[in-house]
Amino acid sequence: MADNADIARLRLIRTPQIGPVTYAQLIARFGDAARAIKALPELAARGGGRAPVVADRGVAERELAIVAKLGARYLFLGAPDYPTLLAQLDDAPAAIMVRGDTALMARPTVAMVGARNASAAACRFARGLAVELGREGVVIVSGLARGLDTAAHQGSLATGTIGVIASGIDIVRALRNHRCGVPRARAGAWRNDGGDLRARQRARPLHFTADAEQFDCGRYRQ
């Protein structure tokens, strides 16, 4: 049975006109999603507009159930287990889906990203760098694309690696990563960043920011 607080959070996130910045502002002002939802009609009236239609409770419950069935769960912005560094962004995703060892997100992390068509020498360097960083207790964060992303994960499988995807958490963007064991690593975690994607949804260009190739999270705006 889904937690009432999580249901309210997801309903607010799925409400039209409520993006990550607005969500964060509402939570900061009203304390929780349930109070924020109740306040929407009054806020809209003050602005001379119509209150947005809040997502149905049943829709949120079904979505949470699907994610749980996939062996994953949501982490919501403002909750104690939400990644601290990610929360520092002005437009931090209101929710992310995670699967695996989420304790890795509390450890020191370094993002490693690079070209998909990287040379063999570059991949060896990335893999070796990831190994050395892992020995120092650092968790590697990268996408699941071929090339340097894959090499970074391969070098950190034994010490801790986080793969970030911009699709439903059940869809692996680079199938060869699934074969090399990245998503199945005992010391690994999958993370889908952003409140707009559902499970079973494929990545599209709008799910990435302009700097996604330089950032560790392929994050996207709602």
C-alpha cells in the first residue's frame, strides 16, 4: 500500500503547470504536498486564473504500484533520502526513480561522461581512472551509453557505480551495458532523474538539458 504522503507528492508532480521549481516552492511554503494541493484553488483565484486539475489519486497509486513491481521506488525532493547534491540544483527534479543500493548516493561521487565512439585508449584510461577513484571510496556516476560511460561503470563495478538514465527505469538505453553487467552490479544502482518520466517511457530529446553530456544526470525539465 502506497504511503499517503507519496501519493500526494506524485499527484502534485503530475498536475499540469506544476514544474520542478513550482513544486519546490509549494512544498517550501505549505510544508507538504497535501496542503499544497488544497491551497491551489485559492492561489489560482488570487492570480485571476483557474486552478489546475490535480492528478487523480488512482493514477498516482497505479504509477507507484508499477514502479514498486519493477523493484524500484521514488525518492521525492525534500525527503531525507533524496540525493543531497542533486537537491542543490535550482530546478532539481521533484522525483526520481531508483533501484539498487541507494546508500551509494550518500557517498562521495564523481561524474564520468564522454564520447560514445571513444577510442580504445580513452576507454582504458576511463576504466583505470574509475578503478583508482573507487579504491579511494568514490562512487562513479555516469549514463548508460556505450563508450566512456560503459568504461567508467566497468571500472567501478566492484567499488560502487550509479547508472543514470533518461527513460523509464525498466528501459536500458544501451543494451550492451545490460550484457556487461552494469545494471546488475551488486555495488550498483540505477537512477532515473526527473519527475516527468513514468516507468516504461522511452527517452526523448526533451528529457535532457542542453548540458546533459557534461552533467552526470541527464536531467530534464518538466
